[in-house]
Amino acid sequence: MQDFRKRLLQTLLVISASVPFCAGAGDPASEKASATANDSLTGSTMKAEGESALSPALLGILVMKGVITSAEANALRNVPSASGVPQLLNLLKEKGVVTDADLVQAKLATALPANAIAVEQTSSYGTQATSPPATSQERAIIPAVAPLRVLPIDLPKQGGTIPDIRLGSGANIKIYGFLKATAVSDTASSGGATFGSNDFPLPLLLGDTGPTSDPQFHIKDRSFRIGSQFEWVPKSKNLTLTGRLEADFEGDYTNVNNRNISSPRSSQFSIRLAYMRLDTKLGGRLPWFGEFGQDWALISTSLPSLFETTGLGLGMGTLWERQPMFKTGVQFKAGVLQIQPEFAITLPIAGTSTLTDEQRARFGDRAGAESNQPGVQGRIVFQFPLHHWQGVVPAQLIFSGSHAQINDIIPGTALTATTAAGTPGLPNTLVPGATGCAVPLPTGGCSIRGFFPRGIQNFYPQNVWTTEIQLPTPWVTLVAKFYKGDDMRFFFGGQFNDVFANLHGTTEVGAGTSFSGRAILFGCPGGTGSGATLNCNGNPIIVSKLQPIGGLGGFAEMSFPLSRIFHANLEGYNSGWVLHLTYSTDRANAADVRHGNGLARTDLDTGSITYKLNKWVTFVDEVSYINTRAATAHSKLFAGQLVTQAHNWRNEFGPVFVF
């Protein structure tokens, strides 16, 4: 097999050397053990002049030797060599016929000019990296750690997908994904009946844990993920049409009669990503794209390489989301510098905690959509190589932001003492001393509803911005992110707080209930007393302002390619060792959260060791220390007593098999 591989490489090089090209050494999709998330197949890009087709004789030999099938040969037979050669090389790599080392060594053997070859690699999460031109002195080495980039800026190439399935409609489909099973040990839980038994970590002190810290053990296999890359190849060479569909089994547990007792092993299949994308060049030169569907929010550019991907650091400083959007952007290039500004209109989502289970099951969220205006997001990415190191992807500097308007609506329904709790509406009972209402009570005087007989809308903003940097080097890859904003609950920030009803010093006279189930306070300026002594003293009733709870956070991660640092053999069993060290924190304004859930901050310290056995199999052991602090001393129940802070030691171990 080795002799045949060498002869095969020589044959390919004869064909490849007949046209100028940039040879790529890509892999199939390989999920990083700590990824969350959005997995892209490793791709290769070749650029060639000329439209000559691949040699039928070569394809015939490959079929005869059993390297490729007749169907695969027919698919490549009439493809121009400019796109056919990279497709063939990708196919051979997927079948395990050639490796990265084979391709690099083959390039050196052909004695091509130093500026004739440039390797473009796409990481397992879609990260594009272009290595410097190869020289005769370069040798095959283990690559440095590529940052986790769920929103890469590499441009798709027409015909760049080697499909697993070809549909009669002309669409090409490439399947990818991974199988993952882990054993988890926690020394403490988040507490309470709702959050006390998760197989993924959340901030602590969300409820009492009983007489102990509630240590737990889980084995989870619901992290299985599967996705499809789509490509349509139109006649126009200036148009690239792609799409992606991705889902996993990390949805709801079941409550149907045949799977209620066994619900812990019956989690539901749910969507992660689903979008279509159109790429072209404006004026034949400026790359432009439009994307439509559900993708990662633009503030999610940088993420840590955590092994725990169910939550990926929820409430601990990672700040991410996926949401429906229409997105567009262009890409400028000046030498080695690439600049890509992007803009998106998004579905505004409040993530309201007071929705009922039925409301959440029926429409998910309402306060965001009822603002009657789209959310807006934007980011700008600067990508550039720090140095012409071999096997090191370019660095990135990113700035991003998000804004949405939220609207909590209270209907004018009259609430009385006998109305069921939680019914949306306004109290219709007398408020002593309140005057100036539009609709007085039949017995005289004013109620809260009397001032707002048609109901009321209460708008508030949702804002967040980020600064991020990704600095890969041969020895360590640094990824850092800082964010600040308010009402960051939907993005898993601000310790899951959103807003609180701020009366601004007025005297509280009661509360109405919005359609989303939120209690919104009302007050009267100049009022005195409370309860039986309450009196507005001739003043009107006003509604409180829903004030977003502010916060900030971020993370810093260092990833060490141990195998590269210690010069392991690229083809040996010790070529896949990586060490990740991460610190992240999410913090909320203490004065604000005293009106919310009372949590001031959660810090996460994580260390993980990754061993990649081969291109399909990876083992990871991740140890985390989680510490949560309350905004008020001795205010939270933990292990049956009032505390200010609590901590959890968490260990998660398991394999990941990619396909």
C-alpha cells in the first residue's frame, strides 16, 4: 500500500504541476473535543489556470485499483482540473489514501517554485488559515492549535464540496458530525427543584441543595451531533450557493406515556443551525455574501475550546447564541490583511424567565417579537498572519455588537381579588388617594386599571458589545474576549438576569401582570405608607420603568500543542496531545441583581488534556472549578445554610468519534 501511495502521489503531481496551483492539505471534519458547537468539514482550496479536465486514464487506474468507485470517477471525469484536482485530493484524503505529510513531502519533491504553493487549511470549526509559501527547507510538522471559530471568514468556492449524496435536483450534500459519550462528576449542584440535576454546569446558588452540596454523577450520550453541508453549482462561475443544516439530541426530555419513566435516555432531536448562503463578487472583484436562516449570533465569534459542549460555559463568561437572521457582508483585502464587516437583522428574543411551559412550547418567546422591530447585529473582523510560521493559522481581531428592543405588554383586563394568580391584566381595586384616572371605579376613586384602561406597553433595550482577539503561535494559541452590556440573559450573560421594575423612588401601589408573566410595579409620586396606610395624597399612578440589569465578563484561553512543542513524530501515536487552560467570568451589577436573582458573579477555571488517537478518535479529560458569589452576604441557601459563595469541582472524561 505504501508503494502504491507513492506512485499515486507521483502521478497526481505530474497532473498538478502542469498548471499553476495552490495545493491544499485539508482534512475531513474533525470535531474538537471541547467544541460547542458549529462543526465545519475541513476543506482544501486550489487555484488553477486553465479548464483542462482530469485525465480519464488516471481515473480509470484509480477505479481499477479500488481506490475510488466508478460513480466517483464519473463525477470527476468532466470537472475542470482547476476544481477537479482539489476534489480528487480531498476524496483521497477522506479515504485515508494520503495524509498531510504525504502532500507536504510530495510538494517538496516536485521542486516547484517557492511562491507556487500556499496551503489553505480549514479547522474542524471552519477556521481558515493560510500558511506561508513552502520552501525546500520546510518539513512536515504538527500544526499549532487553531482557535475555535464558529464564524470563519473564508469564502466558499464553487464546486468545493465533494458530496456524499447527489440529489436529482442538482444539490450536493456532505454529511458530517460526531458521536460523544462522557462521564461527569460534580461535587455540587446548582440547587433547587428546577436547576438541581443538570448534566451540564450552571452557576451555583440557584436554590438550596438540601443537607449537602448535592454531589452528582452523570453519564451522557446526548451530545451526538449531525449536520449536512449543501452546495448547488449553477452555470454562472461568479455565483456560489451553499447551505447548512445541523442538529443534535440535546433538546427536551420526553413526557409521553411510553417514555416518561425512561425519559433520562430519551432526549429530543433539535435544530442548531439551518441557513442558506449566496456568495458572489460585486463588479467581479469585491466578495459579497448574503445569508438567510439560523446561524451563530455575531457576538459569538470567539469561543473557548471547552469539552463540555451542552452549555459551553453558560453564565460563566463565554457569551454566545444562535438565532434566526438575515446577514450580509463584504470582504476587503490589502496584502495579507483581510477585513470583513458584517451586518445582520435578527429575530429579537427576550428569553423571558416568567413564560409558562405552555407558552414556551407554543411560541418560544413573545416580548422580543412584540417590539415590532428587528434586532440588529454587526461585527468587523481583521485577519492577518502574525508571522510566516509553518502550520499556524492567521490571527484575528474582532469587534461586535448587538441591539434589540423588547416590549412587555400588560392587557387592560381587570384583575380582582378573586382572579387567578398569574392572569395577565391590571388590578381594578381602589388605590387610596389616587386621582386623575381615565376610568373611575363605579363606587368612586381610582384603580391602577383606571389609569390604563386599554393596557400598557413597557419597552426596554437589550444591548451588548464585545472585543475579541485570537493570536495563534507555534507554541501557544491565545484567545481572549471581553463583553459588556445589559439584559444579557438571552446570550447567557449577566448571571441570567434581564430587567427589574424600577419605581425611581415612588411609592409602590401594586403590580400588573404582562402577557409574558412578568410582574410590573406601579407607584405614585408623593405617596406615603403601605398596605392599610397607603395613600397617594392626590397624585396619579405611574408605571415603573423596566431597567435592564447590566454586567460584563469574558474569558482568556491558552492552548499548547504539546506534541509540536516536544517534536513528536507527525505519523506517530503521540502527535495529538494538546493542553487547554481557560479562565472565564460573568458578572452582574450588584445593585441591580439585588432586584433580580441575587447572583453577582460566577468564575470558571478549566484545564483539559486532549489526545487525538487518529483523525477520527479523540479522548479528553477536563477538570473545572466553578465559583459563584451572591450580591448580598449570607443571602443564599446552600447545603442547608445561608452562604455568600459556593464552589463545584467538576470532572468530565470521554471519547469523541467524528465522521
